Amino acid sequence: MSYIIRPWALKDLKAVVRLIRESASLHKALDQVKTTPEMLRDDGFREDATFGSLVAEVPPEQRSKEGDTIVGYQFHYLTYCTWDGHILFGEDLYVLPGFRGKGIGSSLLAKAAKIALAKGCSQIRFISANWNQPATDFYTKLGALNVTVQDNWNLCSIEREQIQKLVEQGRK
Ligand SMILES: CC(C)(COP(=O)(O)OP(=O)(O)OC[C@H]1O[C@@H](n2cnc3c(N)ncnc32)[C@H](O)[C@@H]1OP(=O)(O)O)[C@@H](O)C(=O)NCCC(=O)NCCS
């Protein structure tokens, strides 16, 4: 199978949103996906866009039964660690089921690693569901450390309603 890994372009928006939804379905969280192609276009293709995506593309003759030629994506943005400088955060990595086990996932991650080095990052960080053993095996094979276990970190979130409360209760 031949494929290329390249930065996403405006023409990929619909395809990437489809894959984002596939990935969310796998995590039983489709109802939480609020992003639309228009949102990603407005947020992702302006001059000061803070995130980017890589896509894996196969030639038309190798498209999926559903007609996909964009068969995987890796979504990332820069964040910063006060201890260690820039970090590339990998938000999503997804390959369509029929295209797995052919090197596409590791090629997407290798290209993200190239971006991380070019931007002077000290780490690539990401979240992986603890029930997703295939993903854990995949990342372990590629040298990832589980810092939740190793360093006892908890992943925390303050959601929109609580953010609002924090603002309203604003202590001086
Ligand atoms: C995880 C994922 C991105 C891997 O993509 P892929 O294209 O299948 O991976 P590759 O073909 O590059 O495989 C790389 C290595 O990982 C191994 N691997 C891939 N999938 C694996 C699996 N399900 N279980 C165990 N090992 C796996 C391969 O054997 C390969 O090792 P090798 O190079 O020694 O043969 C893909 O399976 C996927 O999209 N899964 C669903 C979404 C997901 O779990 N994303 C990651 C968490 S957010």
C-alpha cells in the first residue's frame, strides 16, 4: 500500500472531521464532538493558528469502500512546560481500521516527531485511554513512558460551567 503523510489543507477539512468523529466513537464520546469543518477552518487556517494536523493520504485507487483517501490523521499543538520548555501535544492519532498495521500510525508519529524537533520541543505528550491496550502497546513500542503510573500525575479539567463560576465568584 502506498501513502503519503503531509500537513492538512483546507480541502481535507471534511475528511478530518469524519475521522475525528470516528475516533470519538471509538472512545464512546461522539456526543461530545462539537467541532465542525467551519470551526476548524476558522481556528486552524488563520495566520496565527495554534494547532495543526498531519494527514495520511492514499491514492484514489486504494481508497476505502466508503471512498476515503484521507485514512489517518495526527492532530497537534504546542504547549509549554515551565520546567522544560516547549512540548508538542498530540491531541489525536487515528488510522481507519482497514488501513491499520501498515505503518501509517508510526509514520504519522514520526512526522510529528520531526515537527517536535524542529520546534525545539523536549517532549511529545498525549493522553491515551487506559482501556485501550492496543494503543498502549503501540505507544510503548515507540518508546512512550506512562507518566501517570511513573510520576503519579492526575489529568484534571475545569469545564465551561465551572469556569463561568470561577469568573463570577472572582476573588480579588
Ligand atoms: C494506534 C494506531 C494509530 C496505530 O496505527 P497503525 O497504522 O495501525 O500502526 P502501525 O502500522 O504503524 O504499527 C506500528 C507498530 O505498532 C504495532 N501495532 C499497531 N497496532 C497495534 C495493535 N492494535 N496492537 C499491538 N500492536 C500494534 C504494529 O505491530 C507495529 O509494530 P512493528 O512496526 O514492529 O510491526 C491505530 O491502531 C488506531 O488508529 N487505533 C485507533 C485509535 C487509537 O487508539 N489511537 C491512539 C490513542 S489516542
